[in-house]
Amino acid sequence: MATDAQRLAGRDLENDLTSFHLVKYASAVDGFLATAKNSGTHWLRYMASHAIAHHLNLPPPTHSSGPDSDVFIGHPKHAKVHPQAPRIGSSHNIPSRLIAPLVKAGLVKLPPTVVLVRAIPQALLSYYVKWRDEYPLGTLAEFLRRPPPGVRKIDDAWWFIRFFNRWGELAAALPGRILVLRFEDLQADPGEGVRRAWAHWGVTLSDADVAAAAAVSGREAVAKSLDPTYGETIVPDAEKREAVALSVEDEVHLAGLFGVHLKHDLGYGLI
């Protein structure tokens, strides 16, 4: 029977041979935003979109989800809406580890990339509350202890380990191209986070641009502006989220997983 490490290595190998999203869309965008699941994707996109809209005197998106939220930052296959605005491709992509040597060899282009992450235990709790009624996640304890590599539609602890490892490796190999933003730092100073993201993408924001981003920051602002036709629960119910917490046994289990399998913790002290 295969070990956890062997199963994880098998999924990583598959990923290395197939995950070239960054290469495929490199020529279509001016930058990438790669985000871990349940780590503030819509929040950062909404703030950053308002900042660049103000910077260029363009209409900001009216919704924080759905097609309208995709005007400045969204799937790279979508065409530019405003020719004068940068186009940032957004995804939850876990890149092939072959990308770094290809970039270093000058064989492929990698636009400046911002990676948004969150402390894995908290991201897992948020994910569990959001999806437990739709997917067969079981109890929280069962969800946290799923064997690798996991069902493709379910992003469990193994998905986050793979995301952190691969982006951490790429950031170490290409430090000038990758900027890691942490959800917790964005919470502490949303405007500064947006300013840093756009600076990495080559845009210097004014204080007024940053203020436009800060004006739509926060859980309530994102929830209030959700597209009612989009269908996905972007902001989990606060009471349901607060009612779910890790047990001591859960914390010990995750610490064990991280100690063995997490190679890059991106500053969280999880290793």
C-alpha cells in the first residue's frame, strides 16, 4: 500500500506534467494573481479593481463576484474590457515546478505574479464551513484527516500543502517575479496590501487610489456587493464560521502533517 508521501508525490508529478496555466496565458496578461482557496480572493480583487479604476478614471466594478467583478482582474482567457488598463489574470493555480527552470532559461515569460495566502488552519476552517453542505466532507475531524491525494473537487489539507510548497519553491527560485501577500497582513492594512500588489504589477498608486480601495474593504463591503445571480457563497455566514474551531487533537494532527510534508510555510511558522 502506498504511503502518504508516495501518494502526494504522484499527484505532484501529475501536476508537473500538466499544470502550465502560467505559460499558456502569459502573453494575454500584464500580471497574475494566484490565490489559495478561502484566503480573501474576492476581497483583494474587489479592492484592487477599485484602486486601478480610480487611478485610470474608469468605472469600478459594481459587484465583488460574477462577471462584472472580472473587468480588471479575472480569468486570463477573458478579453480586456478597457484597453488602457492592465489585465491581471486570477486563478487558484498550482504551477508545475518545471516553470522556474523554463523562465530562467529564457524559454518562457512569467509576468509579475502576486500570491495571496492565509494561515492554512484558518483557511481550512473557512473552506469547511463554506462547502460542508455541498460536498461529502464529513465531520471537521474527518475532513482534516482525509488521505492524500484527495478527491479533485475537494480542497483539503493536502491541497493547501501542495499550493504552499509549489508557490514557495517558485518564489524562492524567482524572487523578483513573485510577491507573496498574506491575508493577515492585508487585514491589518488593506490599503498597503493593495498598494504593494499594484506596485509589483508595475503601477504606482496615489493615496487617493488607495483610499478608493480601502472604501470597499471588509467583509460587509464584499458581502453587500455580491452578484445575486452568481450562485456561489463567497462570504460564509459569520456565526457558522465562529461556531467551528479546531480541537487540540486537530491542531496536533495538522502540526504533524506540516512537519512532514510542508516545505515552504511562507512565513507562518507552521514547520
